[in-house]
Amino acid sequence: MPDTVPVTLEVEPDVAAALADPATRERVARLVSRAVRPASAERLFAAMDALSAEARRRGLTDEILQEELAAHNVERRDRPPAA
């Protein structure tokens, strides 16, 4: 990718292992570049705001969200690592 600079990100070990593959790393780099460009980020944040408003309209509260995230984290913690 022309005109690029290296960036260090903190990721989980299995993600780091997947990024060891140069082709995967290049695809992820393109995806990140597209996602965080100012115009793309603005569209992404607008979509996230719209989704959040719709979820709240349907009754999602911060408390429900925290409970769901906690349950997800417990399930994830108890799941055996990917081979």
C-alpha cells in the first residue's frame, strides 16, 4: 500500500496470530484505512447514533446493555480458545 506508515494496535492473541499472515494484514489495513477516514468515520458514527436511537426507542437501556455485555463476557471467558 503506497504512502502508508506502520501503526501499533493492541489486539487479542488470536487476532495477532491471524495478522501474522501478510495478506490478512493488508486486507485489515485497507479496512481500517477506509473505516477511520474522517468522512467514513462520520458516516459510521451517524449510523451508530441512528442504531442507538432505534434501540433506545425499542426499550434498550444502559442497564440492559451492561447485563448483556456481562453475560457475553462470561460466555466468552468460559469458551475454550480457538484452535
